[in-house]
Amino acid sequence: MSAKMNILKELEKEMYLFNIGEHLESYRFLGSKQRTENGIEGWRFTVWAPDAKTVSLVGDFTEWKPVEMQKIGKTGGWSLFTVDAAQGDCYKYYIEDKNGKKKYKIDPYSFAYEVPPKDASVVFDMPEKKWKDGRWAANKKRKSIYQKPLNIYEVHFSSWKKHDDGSWYSFKDLAETLIPYVKEMGYTHIEFMPLMEHPLEASWGYQITGYFAVAARYGNLLELRDFVEEAHKEGVGVIMDWVPGHFCKNDYALSNFDGTPTFEYADPNRAINNRWGTLNFDLGKAQVHSFLISNAIFWLQEFHFDGIRVDAVSNMLYLDYDEGPWTPNEDGSNHNRQGIEFLKKMNTKVFERQPDTYMIAEESTAWANVTKPIEMGGLGFNYKWNMGWMNDTLRFFEMDPLFRKDNFNLITFSFMYAFNENFILPISHDEVVHGKQSLLAKMPGDRYKQFAGLRTLQAYMMAHPGKKLNFMGNEIGQFLEWRFYDQIEWGVLNNEFNPEFQHYIKTLNHLYKETKALHEVDDANTGLEILDADNSSESVLSFIRTGDKPRDFLIVVCNFTPVERRNFRVGVPYEGHYEVLLNTEMQEFGGTWTENLPEMVTSLDGMDRQPFSIEFTLPALGVLFIKPKRVFGVNK
């Protein structure tokens, strides 16, 4: 058998695994790959186009004249080896469908593309990297992720900060500025909105054309790898948004790739996503499984990302989630059974390889057991965004404090289901855009009360069970809505209250990381004890957060009205002395208090189902974190 035949036989084996949905590293053979074959150095191009009549390669190295590719048996794959291509050359596939119609298409597995509005694939392969983040990797294994602090700073790559001339920061620029900033501010992780190739900036990266490449306007894959490595060396994790449910319908990309629905459903009711103007992946197709699961593993394995936030999971769970016509199951039900099975398979395969990773579902409905193990009837994610908490909380804080007593359940209802899933509490980009106003602008009252309300919101969020996520700009009290085409309002740090608020967020973030009661038990009701959730008349909420050990506990008291409460009393579990860990109304944070509360000594007058109590002044529109200083009877 000739060497050429041997190579095609090897490709047939690869394509077999791809076709049955079990090739989990399909990026290693599909696309443009630098190879030595029969002692000759060159590039092999391989693509899946099962219903094409012919597939040709065109590019700079062919003078854009079609060179026909060879079928890989009956696998639906096509391949060509050439010595003429070079790294950096542009290319496309010229695909002829069964009816003789021809179209230029990008390479779905290309590692690089031209800067939009140009759209060719770019010949590019990645050398192996000798990573220098071993300490970070070792630390990840030392403690369960559920017991660790997770406080995410969500970032849109091109609008966090810009150069004076308006140009974007590069990955190198961000490594030198964003990573130290995140570390100083006390966040544990950066989460990037999608970094993959996308043609329209206004889509914020959520309408992807090139799943295996960084958007060319941002940089390249090698620069991204170096950024992640640098973050890990500085003790900062990196998570990336990912969109496996739907893709950009631009004609040059995945849409009708070989002249037929290839990556999308054949049924238009399932394929067409009216809400977002995209096409839905056919999640029942084995080859799409290979494509998408390989893509998840690509980012986690080859780039050492610490997790993936899976966008629009609801769109993958329901057949009627979109606007417009839909096709029900045979029994009339609306669950996307193929989507459900895909999500289970994806999480299973990812965790087999990356057991310490975060697989986070952005799921906006009441679908049960999103974060439960698959063997227990779950979808197998390990975290889910708590959209119910977010909606209720923002609605409550946008309300005039006068009316909060009549809507107090908005702020307490989330405790009823706080442990139904492993939750992340998100105040994301979606809440500060499209006329929703910035977080600060949502707060009622004058400028002082707006910042007091914002401090109260952030302290309540930090104390509530669940991991945390805040969008960039929230931490400086930005007044304008987020605009994807402009940097966040760094200039506000020259105003009154803004620098104090930034200092407050930094203090709060570090407290969260250092205080076990605030992060160790987010997934069980042993981490929370409600003291009083019925004081709607005063709009005061009090509860206890507890760490893994009984001695690690914190009393949290939230006053949601601008009325100071003197001689306020709450129950505590142990006799002794207590002190304030955080008072959101201190002058250093922008408040009015110049001196903090003195040490508190317990009274034998029990309350809130506790044997003892303490008395103090509760600041107006403020939150107190109270910790034990010297207490008796606690099991150490």
C-alpha cells in the first residue's frame, strides 16, 4: 500500500470517530495542519462536507484557482496535501453542491481568520506550549471548587479599556493591566465574553463564525495562551463564554455548509433562531457533537481555561423557547430531547478530562437539576446562573425604599431555593445595556443615596449563598450604560463617591476571599440560618452564614431603607463578644460614619430562635457584617 493510501486510511479512521460523535479532539486533524508526509514538509487541509459534489481548495498559494480535494472514502471528508501553502496565507473552500451551485466557504476548523469585514481563513497551526502555570494547576486540586471563593469579573475584551488614540488593547496590554487590576481588586477570576471569531462587533461575540479561532481584531491564539498563563501565575483564573446552541448565519460560514443543512437542523422550525437572527446547531447529529465537544475541550485543554460559561442553555432545552413557529415532539411536548442528551454528553466528556473545571449554565427558566449529576437525573453542569435572584434583587433595589416593605418577598424568596442548584449570582452585561441603565443609575434617590444603595446591594449579594459575578464598570459606580464601542467610564474615579466606592468593592472582595463563612458552604443549607426574614415593616433582613466549621460564622444584617435603627437587636448563637467586620456606611467607603460600632457583648435575652442577642445601631441604607471575637461554647 502506498504512503498516500496509508494517510487516507488514517484519515478514514479519524473521520469514523468524527461521524459517530466520539472524536473529542477533531481539531487535531480537521482544518489546516502543518505536517511532514513521506519526508516532505507541507500543509494538509481536511474538511467535512458530506453532501458536496466536489470540494476544492483556493487561496493565496493557488492564486485563488480551485485545486480539487480528494474524498476520504465514504466518510464525508475531503483532504489535500500541498507544499505550496505557508503560515499566514489566506484560503477558502470552494464547494460545489449536488445541484452544481458553487460557493466559497471558510474552514470551520481554522485557527485564524482575516480581520472583518474580510472573511478568509488563514493558514495557521499552533506549536506545543511548555506551560509555566504548574502551581496554579496544583492548587486547583487541593480543595473542592464548591468550597472555594469564586468572584468573577466579567469583561468584554475591546471595551474594558482603550488606548488614548481609541485603539483596542492587545492581549499583551491586558496582561500588563487587566490581570494586576483584577488581582488588586480581589476578584478570583476573569470571565471573557466570547473571544471566538465573529463578524459583527454589536453581537458582543455571541454570533460566532469561527469556533476554533480568536477574533482576528483581538489577536491570535498564541497571545491568548500567554495571557491565560500570566493570569494563572498571578493567581487569577480565566473563564470564557461559549455559544454551542446557535451560530452566525452569514453565508460564507457554517450556514448550509455543503449546500445542505450541515451543522444546523434540516427542519426550518428548529434551525432558524428568530430571536437572535442565527441558526441553531442540530444537536441530534453525531458530527455536530464531535465539533462542539471538541471545541469545548480545545479551549479547556489547549488553553488551560478554568471554565466555560455555556450561553443560552434554555434555547437548547426547549423547542419553543424562540419566537415564531416550532415543531413539537411526536407526543406534542416541547422539550428538546436531542439538546438535553447533548448537554449531558458534553458535560460527561468534559469532566472525564477536566474534573476541576467550571461548567456554568446560563439557564433562565425553572428547569430542574441543571447542576445535579447525570446519574441523579441532572444535566451535569456544576454551576448555574441564578437569574431569578438577579431579577428579583434588581427589581427590589430599583424601587423607592418607601415601597420595599410591601415587596419584601423579592429580597427573601431566593432563600427558599438557594440550595436547589449550585448557583452563581450574576449582575452581568445584560443588566446594564439596552436601556436598562447602569447599576448605579438603577438606584433611587440623590447621588449619596444611590451609592449607599449600591453598597447595600453588593454587600447583600456577597453575603447571600452562591458564588458571585459582576460586570466590568459595576465596581467603579459607572453612571452610563455599557457601550460595546467605548471603554468603561474610568473618568468617574475623579468624582466624589466613585473612588470611595471602588475602595469599598476592593475591601468587600478581599473580605469574601478571606472569610470562610462567605464561601465555604454555598451548596448546602448548613451554610445559612435565617434570623429574621419577616421584618418587612422596617425592611431589615438578618441571617447567619456559616463555614465548614461551626466557629466560622458571620452575622449579616441588611437595612434596605434610609432610616437609622437605634437599639436594634438580633439573636446570636453563642455567648460572648462580637465586633463589626464590615460597616457599609463608613466614611472611607463614601458613607457618613466616622467611627465604627464598639464591641458588642451578648445579652441573655434570646431572640430569633437564638439563646443570646446583641444590640447596636443599624446604619441607614446599610449592611453590617458582625463576627465573633471571643465566644463560648462553639465547637472548634
